[in-house]
Amino acid sequence: SELLQNISKHARATRATVDVWRAGDRLMLQVTDDGGGGARLDGGSGLAGLAERLDAVDGVLVLDSPEGGPTTVTAELPWRDRTAMATRTA
């Protein structure tokens, strides 16, 4: 939701897509917009904070945002199966 909020505030986009899938033991989320690009992870941006939060849980944030667009943000997180976790703790 934070990525979509950033698009609405900053990207000047007319369209955004969200894709979510599982790849082995990872949960993948990709948000793409057709805005002006130029997003950055440095300089105290909200994206930098999001990258730090993902890193804290063994996740990764990848940003591709050339000037002129489009912007694609991919988040990768560990997949944790609740059923398997419940079995281990029982």
C-alpha cells in the first residue's frame, strides 16, 4: 500500500499494476507505474525506509526507475507457511 501511495503522490502516473506470486520459498511483489520515473532509494526517501524494513525480515527491495519512467519496484520476502510453522511449535 505504501508503494501505491507513493505513486499517487509523486509519479504523475495514469496507470499502476500490482503482481504478487510465490517463487520457491520467497513471496514476490512487483508494483509498476507509467509515471515520470526518477525515484531513488537514497536521500531519506520513503522507499529507503521501506527497503530497511524489508531488510530487517530478510527481504529485498529492488528499484528500477529511469528518468522518464516507467518505475518498477520489486519486493522479495521470505515465504512462511503458517501450517508448517504451527506444526513446528506444537
